[in-house]
Amino acid sequence: MTKRAIIQKLLERHEGFSRRQSETIVNAMFDAMANVLAAGKRIEIRGFGSFGVKDRRARQGRNPKTGAAVPVDAKRIPFFRAGKDLRLEVNGQEDAAG
């Protein structure tokens, strides 16, 4: 699903919104999420999953074309961990608790 498709779904659910308003809402949400992750904090959406940031240490990599050793800098990587409800839905299973 693309950002455009998310905006379209929002328009379908809330017919009172204009396309520009829907786009502003979606962009504001993504911007807020990016700012939280950039600050090194975690985002948790119950029933869906959580977003976080992992620190990767510096390491030696390889150039796949030449095989030469290449230094790879330390970096921070965003990641997503699906929640239990989302995993069950994706797998087509009913929740065991209810």
C-alpha cells in the first residue's frame, strides 16, 4: 500500500475531508512518527505493532563487485515489530483469547 492509497482510504472513510486535508493528516502523522524515531524513542500502537530504532556498530563490509574490504560506518536503523493481533490476522487465525 502506498501513501496515496492510505490517503484514498481516509477519504473513503471520512467523506467530509478534502484530498488536501487527508494528505495533510497522513503527512503530519508520518512526520510525527519520523521525529519520534529520530529522537531514539519508540512508538507502540496497540493491536498493530511497534516501531523502534536499532543501533548498528561500525564494521568491515565487502564490495560485491570487487571483493575489496570496505568500512561501513555505525548507523541507526528503524525497525517494525508486528503485534500479536496483526500477526494472527495476517496468518488468518482467530485470537485464542477471544
